[in-house]
Amino acid sequence: MFESDMKEKKFGIVEMEDTDSLTLNRFIEHLYFGTVTDSPIDLDSAVALYKIAHRYSILDLIKYSRQILVHNMIAGIVMKCYSLQTFVWR
């Protein structure tokens, strides 16, 4: 990108318009330090993090965000089952 004849080389700026600043900060933090310290991460943030990690093939960040997604899905299912159980056993 910075070595070929692209606008990023000319201006020295990479624009990522489809990523919010919080997700981008988490992504860069992970690239530099290998961790994401800004937690807990909610479901929407995990989806955004998963998308950018997948786009740039950052495998450990894909795995991390996938774990958050699965955990949130499981928690959501448990809560729905619990609410159904309390409804059924009235």
C-alpha cells in the first residue's frame, strides 16, 4: 500500500471509513501489544472487531472476537430459556 503507486503512499494516510474509532483503537492496540485491554466488549463491538480482524486476516484477533460472540450468544440463549421457563412454570 505504501510501496505501490496508491493514494496512501502519496498522502501517507490510510482511511478506514467503515470502522469506528473505538474498534480501530482496539485493532491497533492488538497489533502493537497482542491484547485488547478495553473490556468488557459488548456484542456490537465484538462484531465490529471480528469484521476488521477478518478483513486483515489477524487470526488471533478473529479467535478472540469469535469467543466473545459465542459467549454472548450462549448467554442470550440461556436468558431466553430462563424467561421461557419462568413463563411455563407459573
